[in-house]
Amino acid sequence: MRNSQEKVKSEDHELKMENNKLKAEAKEATLTRDDLARQIQDGQVALNRTVLEKDTRIEALKLEKGQLEGELSQAERRLAEQAQQYQQTIEELTRAQSMDASALQMEHECAVKLNQEKDFEIAELKREREQMAADHRDTNEMLFTSVAGQKQLTELLRDKDFLLDLRGGLEEQYVEVELWTDRSVEEDS
């Protein structure tokens, strides 16, 4: 009889230790879950901010692209008109062979200067187009980074689900131990 009481007490002690251990594990799982929830929320906020920044940048680039395309179109029209004017000037110069050398030289210098100015405008527009292409590449890199962040967030959500399932299992074990302990105490009484 005494041995069975000592055995019951020993088992009761072991159950209480196991119960305390399960409580500690449940508490640790809850803290881990809460920490993961905070990390997920922080990750979602950062992702939303990145997506908003990306969308804003894309809209700005679209507007800028439209403006630059309009400017390029206008410049091309002006260049076509000026090419026609140059052709007319050349024809006039050909007809005006009687002009003296100094007047002819001045006309030539004006034409060369005008041509250089147009060449400069063309070069500037090309540089702006190259800048737009570089901005487009940067936007693509930002989009790639956003997708990678989304994948990381998905992995965190999977980890959270796993910990919640683990916590549920621990809580069921804890309830079973409590029931068994209660039955043991009632049987001892």
C-alpha cells in the first residue's frame, strides 16, 4: 500500500513536472508566434511602402516618357523643317553667285552655327532617351526586389501556420495531462 502511494506521488510529481514543462513550451510558442506576427506585419508594411514607391516611380516615369516623346517628336518636326530651309538656302546661295565673298562667308557661318545648334539638340534628346532606358531598368530591378520580398513574406506566413499548429497540439497535450492529474487526485482522495 505504501509503495503504491509513493508510486502515485512519484507519478503525480512527474506529471506536474511535465505539466510545467508543457506550460513553458506553450508560453514560448506563444511568444514566438507573437514575434513572427510582428515580423510579418512589419514585412507587410515595408512591402506595401515599396509597392507604393514603385507604383509612384512608374507613374512618374510614364509621364516623363510621354513628355520626352512629345519633345522628341517636336524636335524631329523642327529638324525636318530646318532641313527644308537649309535646302532652300543652298538653292538661294547657288543662284546668288554674284554675291561677294564676305557676304557668302557670313551666310555660310550662320548656316554652320544653326546646324551645330540642331546637332546639339539631337544629342541632348538622345541622352534623355538613354536616361529613360536606365530608369526603366532601375524600375525593373525594384519590381524584382518586391517579388523577392513577397516570397520571403509567404515563407514567414507558412512558419506562423506551423507554429500555430504546434501550439494547438501542445494545448491538447496540456489538457490531457490536466485531466489525468485531476483523475489521479480524485482516485487518491
